[in-house]
Amino acid sequence: MERRMQPGPRRDWSEVERTTFLGVDVTLVQPALGAQLGLPRGTGLVVERLAPRGPVAGVLKEHDVLTHLDDQILIDVRQLMVLVRNRKEGDEVMLTYLRGGTKAAAKVKLIAQDMPKYPLGGMPVPMPPRAFPRGGPGGPRSQPGPVEPAPEGSVAPDYPRPENPGQPVQPKSL
């Protein structure tokens, strides 16, 4: 079963440039995940999406954590973009990554592809489509609707009910 990438938010493709391409969308590793994986604080990039015919297709999987490109520790999405775009088509790069907590490495040959040209300081990093419920920003259900009041006397299941209403609830150690 072939899985197709969903288009992200609209981009201005009026100016494109032919540049090297890795074929991966990434986000920063959240601190809790980094701590669980034993990564130095502020390092690593999580693979969110892969281009089906990109250089890393068949090598990386969604949710792998990239740690290095060649000898560079990956700390930022923009850093990865610059490292890739400063290479030439056909250059091989060594990617080091974690999958299921196990370290792995693979050589990948970069390809060239037409990509949007961004002004200095611009970021060609699309938001994942799932960040925009039903139709993208401004689409249906992107604005909060009316909130119905909770039934009287109900409380959130993870908060204890105060014994004396009007008195603050003291947190309990678990």
C-alpha cells in the first residue's frame, strides 16, 4: 500500500532554485524524548515525513531521530537545511540516527530538486498537515467554537474535588 505525502500549507513557488535535497521533514526533539534517549540537551531532529522518492526513502523511517550529518551534531532544523544545501548533487553524506533507541548510520547520496527560494532568514520548513485540523489554517474547525459549560459539580478526572468548596486544593505527592 503506497502512502502519499499530504501537501502542507500553501507556499509561494513563484521563485524556485535547484538545490540539493535530502527528502525529509524534521522537527526538534522534545526534551522528554531526548532525556529518554540519552541525547545531550538540545540535540537531535525527529523525522516527521519522508519524500517517497527522496534519497532517504528506504533508509529512514518516520520517528527516527537524526543525531549527526557527517561529523556535525544536529541541533536545529535550519542547520540541517544549510548543511544539505551547501553540498552538491551526487555528494554522499553519512547520517547517524536512532531508531527504537538503537544507534545506526547510513550513507546517502544527495539529489537536486527544485525548491522554493527563501529570503535570508526564511525557513522552508512546512508545518505537518495534522497541525491544521480539517483543511489547513483558516479552514473549517480551525477557529475555536463555543464552549459548553460543564455540568454542575463535575471536575476534571485528574484533579481532586475540594473537600471545602472555595478552598484551594492542595497537591498530593504520588
